[in-house]
Amino acid sequence: MSTISEISEFLQKGQAKNVKQLVAQAIEDADRFIEKAEETGADIICMSAILTTTMPQMQVVMDLLKERELREKYIVMVGGAPVNERFAEQIGADYYTEDVASCAEVARQVMLKRAAG
């Protein structure tokens, strides 16, 4: 039986003084986030937004994964107070969960399914 290897959790940021700064911060954070997922050998990328203003950063991560041809390598899960299933589908995430507990359970199930082939 396989265990969940690594789950990279990314707490969205949103303390920017203007839109340019927010976009630059989002890209910088997305770069570091993807590098950490690669470095740790993560199987799942989990992203959580606290505010609607931070949700676009999830799209930045998805776009960078596609640009780097890494999208198929990771299972992507999203959640957080302003996030819903529709948004998850719009950005191309694999799973939406309402809270941390359901995220952990879905991640466990996904990894067990993956291990079973």
C-alpha cells in the first residue's frame, strides 16, 4: 500500500499595494511554489485562497504548470472560502474541496487510487 508522498500547500497572498505589484508577486510566488513542488517530489499541489482578490494567483500557477509542461505531472486541488467548484473547473484544477479535512481525505483517496493503478 502506498502512502501520500508530499502535498505542497500554497496559501495565496494578497498584500499588494497595486495591481502591478500583485501580478509580479503572484508570478514570483508561483515560480517558487512550482520549484518547491519539483524539489520535494510532490504528487499533489493544493492551493487555497483566502480572498477573491487572491484567486487569480491560482490561475497563474496553472498557467506556469502548462507553460513548463508540468501540468500532467501533478494532481491539482483548490479550495478556500471564495473558491467553488465552478472556479476550479474554469482554471483546470483536478479537484475542489471545501475545507482542509476534505482536502486531506480526497488526497488520500486519489493517492490510493493512483497506487492501485
